[in-house]
Amino acid sequence: MSLAFAPRRAPRRHPLSPQALGALAADCLRREVETFPKPGLVSHVDNGSHSDMTADTLRASADALEPFFVRLAKAGARHARMDELRVVGLDAEAAMMAATCGVNAHRGAIFGLGLLCAAAAAPAAESLGATVRRRYGEAIVKGPVALLSHGTRARRRFGAQGARGEAAAGFPSVYGVGLPALAHAERLAPGDAEAARVNACFALIARVEDTNLLHRGGADGLAFARAQAHEFMARGGVGAPDWRREAERVHVAFVRRRLSPGGSADLLAFSLFVRAVEAS
């Protein structure tokens, strides 16, 4: 993932309550699920490249995680250190596993949305990404590594930065790719929120060094996925007359190769969260 700094934004003078932030974070995960076509990813239409989870699995996970996002927001409001956030994150992961019968549905989202909830809980004259970078960036880089995670394996094999690098840098892919793609799609397809999410998902796949893709397909799989997504965006994204048919074609191609850009799916949810909070 790119490590460019996230831009500053106008102050958030009226932060949402921890309860509202937790509900919003869970809702962003649900909206990611209710988006189709997303290449290789689980949606309300099909299971994509996954044999171990369905849309109901992801919905159950989002429901289970909501109270933990509230806890993370409360911790952020009192400027808790990263080690305290990690404890809540581990509790959230255990709740997710219990709700999904052992399926890792949202581990990356717990990490990223948890940090954003913590950042959003208090007013600051900077973007959420900048707050995460300032408060937690050093601790993220120096913190413990999940030895058996897909992201860790991809970092070791390919040198990819992954979710840790993205968060430590202030979520540059959210600010540089996800948010602009959502805004552009809203001009291309006014009133079609699902189309905007599809557009942002493709834009992220085209630009992000997704460690889930590296884990499943190696460097060749990542290159294929990025090329397919770039071609979709070059044709006009959701502004093209046949965009849905083309997006479904790419989805089928990903499924055939068992590719699933889970990191980009997480970044889509993060983009939805940041847009909602920074507009409030």
C-alpha cells in the first residue's frame, strides 16, 4: 500500500458519541457486504472466491463487533494508549470468532476501524487518518506482529506494507483512493450508493498492494487483479453504460482464480466510515 501522508481536513467540532461511532463502524461493514459486484468478494449475491463464509457470516460478525467498536471509541475519547486498544481488539476478535464459528471474517477491519473509532471520539483539527498517525503510528510500527496472519506472510515474502503500514501512515489509500472514488462515482451515478461503493472498491483494487491477493495469488495474482481493476476504471468505472456487466465479468475472472481482495474490502469500509465522520 502507498505510504503517502493523509491530507489534513477541516476540524471535527462535534464528534459523535461512542455509541454512534460503534453503530456507524458496524454499519459500514454491513454496507460493504451489501455491495455487488465486488471482484472475488463475498456479497449478498454470492460467496465470491470463498468457501468458508457467506454474507450471513459477515453480517453476524458485524453485529458481534459493534459493542467493541463502542469500547474502542470510549478508549480513544480518553486518549488511551495503543496497548489498551490492543486488549479491546483481542476481545473483539474472540467475539467475532464465536459469532462466525471460527471464521476470520473481519480481523483486518477490527484493526483499522478500531483505530478510526478511537481517533473519531474526540475533536481534533486534523483528519482521522492524521490523528491515527500522530497518536498511534509509532506504536503500530513497533508493536507485536501476528505471526500466522496472511498479511505477515505477505510482508515477509513480498515486502508488502499491509494493514499495519497503511494505518501507521494515516490511511493514505482511504484519502488518496477510496474517498475520491466515492465522490467521483456520486457524480457519475447520482443517487446510486451501491454503484459508488463498487467504484471505490475497483479503484482500491487497482491501486493498493493488497496482501490478501498476494497470499492467494502471489505477485502474478496481484498483478492480474490490479490490471483488471485498472481496465474497469479506465473504461469509465460506473460511468460506463455497461459497467455492471463488465464488473460482473471481472468478478467471475477473480473467482476462477480464487482471488479475493480482502484488504481492499476493508479499505472500502474505512472510506465509508471516514466520509461519514468527517462530514458530520
